[in-house]
Amino acid sequence: MSTSSAQPGGALTRQEQRHITRQLLLALIASGALILGLLWRWLAPEQVAVADLLLGAASLVVAVPVLRHAWHSLRYPSLHGLTDQLIALALLGAWATGDLLTAALLPLIMIVGHILEERSVIGSQEAIEALSKLTRSRARRVDGEGNLHDIDNHDLESGDVVEVRAGDHIPADGLVLEGKASLDTAPITGESVPQEVEPGSEVYGGAINLDGLLRVRVTRTGETSTLGRVIALMQSAEQASPPITRLLERHAARYLLLVLMIAASTWFLTQDAQAMLAVLVAACPCALVLSAPASSIAGLTVAARHGILIRGAAFLEELAEVNAVVVDKTGTLTHGKLQLEALAPADGVTQQQLKALAASLGATSNHPVSRALSDIAPREEWLLLENVRELQGLGVSAATPQGEAVLGRPELLATSVADLPEVPEHDGPVVGLALEGRFLGWLLLADSLRGEAATAMAELRELGLNRQLLLTGDRQSVADRIAHSVGIRDVIAGALPADKLNQVKQQIDSGYRPMVIGDGINDSLALKAGVVGVAMGAGGSDIAMSSADIVLIGSDLRRLGTCVRLSRRCRRTLQVNVFIGLGWTLAIVAMAAFGWLGASGAVVAALLHNLSTLLVLGNAGRLLRFEEKLSEQK
């Protein structure tokens, strides 16, 4: 039924939220009365009046919004309005023939279905609202005399100078004037390794200053900033998305006209009111209306059982049509955090000695590289440290029982080691360790690949998703290595959110129907633009999960294959159900029009179309037996 929907690009109003709540309340009340009426028919068949009273009450509860929306659609015709008129006509026909069960069940199903649709709209609005909140922060503006003023970052203007301390968010896009620091830019660029910035470096609003003190000159604020453009593009993508309509809505006008013509022709030819009412009741498309919801609800239930959350039935149907994959790297194909990949100890130094000292020093800093190293040795092996000093963007040093230890970048070790060995070639961060001026070894870190990633991509290729594109904000060398590991041939690196959006649009313009997979803020635009967006549930950002159509709760990529197989199974079930619902309905309408249903034609028609409803529900119920175990990791 047609209702007011949320305006794209803004949060739902209280009126819209109250409308959804009212619909849900009406559905619950009608469901209770309907169940009581059916139980009364079964337990006390002699008390027909009581059962009919309960069923009548259920139908009246849901009839009010149905008839109101049908009347509204007569004044303001629309695609949804045609469906409202069809349901109202079926409801009046059911009342006329005394089929109170159909009169209660049909509008009830439509109300519940529409509530689910509106919840999908809420998800997209929540994503935009969450992203808007992320752009709001405090800033320390430096005036001409060097004084600091704490203000809202929305009050900043281009040319302002701000001070950013360790732990602060960068309040707006800008250029570093003074200081050095490591920035966590993963939410903006997808880069897993912290960005080292110095005077002259460009920084993005929303990035996190991990260490150091910066003076930044603001270059872009508000809607012109990187995050501001993300919000604007997301709103544009939301508004440009074509409406997803159900099969019945596409043919509602023709079907309504056909029913009216057949009913009128039956009356003029037979002068039999019962035959005319039988046509109306027979044309009440319970089975056809239930064909999509029953299949979809079963599919959504099975998906949830497999750790897959799908926001709506439309996305389940779209998933069956995908033939390409656009996937992010950081946090999607990889774990999204640094891990020790290899050790290169110097002569006479054991790996255990290297790990123990590196873990001890790493535990003294909150830098992502240090945090990764703190886990490479158990706590009981850590050394006692004194006089710990953290050198911004370079590393840490401390006094140990064996002497002064230094852990950090090659530039730092070069100041304490006289003959520093050549730095090994590596895509990720390379950290050196020295003790009392003696070089102990190199530690090579990287964002590790998920164990199931290669298997998952191979399964998708077997399902026909041969077009696979790795789209990441990380460096080209890192992206190429990860792509080779999982069998992806096409790679685009260094992509910002707008670039990712454009690449997804290019895939669609080229005739592909891509499934977009990501986990971060920088993926939200691409997730919305894809035919289906899939977010990683464990560790994924709230914005990505709100933007996505599907969320993998456990973040196991092998569930992508499960999604595709389940959706295709649901599509086959839906096609069978539509055939049952439409074919059966047309047959009953034909028999009613020719008077073959007898003197009680309306009652017989009601019984026959209710039987078709049971067939549709039974066929949809077969989906609940769908069970799939994860394939072994290769």
C-alpha cells in the first residue's frame, strides 16, 4: 500500500516513524484476532458466529488503512495506488461473499510487506545520518596571535589554521604546516598502514592523528571536504536509484481493468449476482500476492540461519542476477590490521630473542605497528624497560638490562647503528631493532589475507561471476599481491570513495551487474551504487553496514557463494509460485464467469483460491530445508 516515504538524503521524520509504528500495531492486532478466529473455528465449529466476529474484527482493523489508501490512490494515481485499488476491490469482494478469512489475510499481508519495505528505506537514511555525525567534531583554531579557540569544525573556513593533537580527528581537509605524525586514514582511503605526514602533506578530514602534534591549514570544509562529498554523493546515489517494484505492481493496472471487465461482462450476460461476486472473489489474488512474500520470507529466514542478514526481499531477488564482483581489500579480503609476516634476524640472533625484545618495546606505544608487534611474544617473555621514549613517526627507545634498545623505522636505526644492513624490499612496513648500537634484525609486517578469501573468489567464479575487480585505496604493489593470491586479474589501486563509485557505475554501464563487497566508510558509496552491496559484519564500520543490502555477520567470505546459490533457489521457487498463483486464479475466474461453480459460486471460489494459497505456502516452505556447509579452505 502506498504511504509516505522518507525523503532521500535525510533522516526519517517522527511522523514517518509513527506511521510505521501504527502499521505494525495494526498488523499485530489483526494477526491476533485472525489467529483467535481460526482457533475458534477449529475448537468450537458450532460457534460460527463467534469465529466470524473475530475474523470480521481482524478484517476491519486492516480494512481502514486499505480503503483509505485506495481512496487516496483514486485522487492521486500512482503505481502503488493501483495495487491499493486492487487490494480494496478484493477486500470488498470478500466481504460481499462473506469470506472473512480472505478479507483479513490479504490486507494484513500487504501491510506487513510494506513495513518491511519501509525498514529498507530507514537503513539507507541511517547510513547517511551516521556519516553526517562522523563529520562533526571540535577543532582548535589558531588565531593571528597564536591563541587557541575551541570551536565546532563546521565553523571553520578555508585558510584557517588548526592544531591537531594526538588522538584527535582531523577537523577538515588541509595541508600540514608544522609537525610530523602518523594518521589512520583507513576510513577515508582504505589504507591499512598509517600515513606518515609532515609539512606539505595533504590530510583528509575524519582521519585520526595517532601521535604527534600538527598545525594544519584548512583547505576544504563542510560539503566541499572529502567526507562532505561522500555524503553528497551518497544522497545523490540514493535519489538516482531506480525504484524497485514487485511483479504485481508492474501489472496491477492491467489486472484491475481485466477483473472489472470480466465481472461486468458476467453480470450483463448472466444477470447472476453470485457469478459476478464469484469473479471478484476468484480474482482476489491471494496466492499471487503471497508468492513473492512467502518465498522471500523463507529465503531471508534461511539466510539468517547461515549468518547472512539481508535487508529486504528485493535484494535477495537482485542477488540472483549478479554476474560480477567488485571487492575492497582492507578489512574485506584482508583482516584489516597489521601482522608480523617475516623476520630477518642478524647473525647470532635468534628469532625468539628478536620477538621478545620487539614485543616489549611495541607494548609501550599505541601506534598500529607497535600494537601489532606487541602480540608476537607472550607477556611473560617481555623485558623490563625504563626511560621509554616515543619518537614521533619514527619508533620507540628504552633502557633494558642489556643496554639501550631502539625499535622503529630504518631512518631511526640509522642514527644508532653504525653499519646498518640494507633494508629488505617489502610491500608493508619494515621495522628494525637494535640493542646498544648493535643491529639485531628486521621485522616485516603486512595486512594478512583472510584464509578463506581465495576459496570464496574461486566459488564465485564457478557460479558465473567471472568478472572480478579488486578496488582499493591501498598502494598498487600491495593490491597486486593480494589480487594474485586470490585469483583476481583486474586491479585498481589508490581509489578514493568517489573513484570507487565511478568504477562501479562504469561496470554497470558496461553491462555487468556487480556485487560490491566492502567494510569501511570509504566503501559506502560503492555499496549503494552496486546492484547488491555486501558489508562485513565483524569489524565493519556502522556506515558500511547501514549502506549495504547484505551483511555477513561472521565476515566469512565463503558465505558469498551461499548468498548467490540461495538467491537463485529463491528465484526458481518464486517463478513456480507465480505460475501457481496466476494460473490457478485465471482458471477459477474463468469457471466463475461461465457459472461452473454453481449457486454458491462465491463460496466455492473462495475455497479454491485459498487452496492455491496453501500450495504456494507449501512450495515456499521447501526453501526452509536449504542447508549448506562451508567449503574447505584451499
